[in-house]
Amino acid sequence: MRMVDSAQAAKNLAADALRAVLHHVSAIKLKEIDMDSPGPDLKVDLLAHVDVYGHSHTLVCKVEASGRPDHVRTALEALRSRADELEGNATPVFIAPRMSEEAKALCGENKTGFLDLEGNARLDLGEVFIIKRTLPQLRRSSSSVVAEPEREELAGVA
């Protein structure tokens, strides 16, 4: 039972992070995030339905416990396949707590968006392209207790 609880908690965190990223762009209206899998063969964890300038779009999301490149490779094929099955505009999105630069590059090469729980994201929604990069907090010498503020970059409308 504990594994189910942790999987659901991971989905909830992923859904919250996705909501936060989408909320930054006023042209995107989140209609709903469906976390209930309609069947055991779906192989995705979240379906987010959004409007972008009045056009319907679906984000097909896979939530993984690791953003290691081998986990990304495994998930990419299932995500692309499921996105291709959906009618209309569908974008596969890989979500993990943290992603290496290699994992992010794999997503880009496979036309798959990504989102990590550290605040980094890359989503191409046709009319809107989002790149969000959160730089890690840097600690100064041990004599200084002040940390550099976290900075975000957000690119919006194409």
C-alpha cells in the first residue's frame, strides 16, 4: 500500500509543478489535469488539457522517480506513442524530481517536453514555447550566511 501512496504523492507533486509552470503564461488556460488512468495499458500518469489562444492541446505526462538518461529513454517511446494516438495537438512531457543535462537533451531530440521538480521546464505548445530554468542556490563561504537568491528565466510567447 505504501508504494501506491508514494506513486500518488509523486503524481500530485508533478501536477502541482505543471500547474505552476503553465500559470506563468497568460495565453495558456488549464482546463483540467486527469490523474485517473482510463486503462492499465495507458503508460502515462497525467493528461493535462489546456487551451492555448483558444486551441485545445493535451500534455501527455509520464512521472518518474528518476531523471537519469536510461529512465528517460525508456519512457520516451511510450510517451511519443501515446501522444501520437491522441487526436489533435498532443505533447509528450517527461516529469522527474531532477534531470541531468543529458536527460534534458534526450527529451529535446525526441520532441518531448520536460519538467523537473527543481523548477526547470521546456514545453512546446505550438503557439507558446516555455523554457524555465532555475539556477541552484549558491552558498558563499562558510563565514557568510547569505545565499545568492534563486533566479528564474521564463520564455513565453513565440
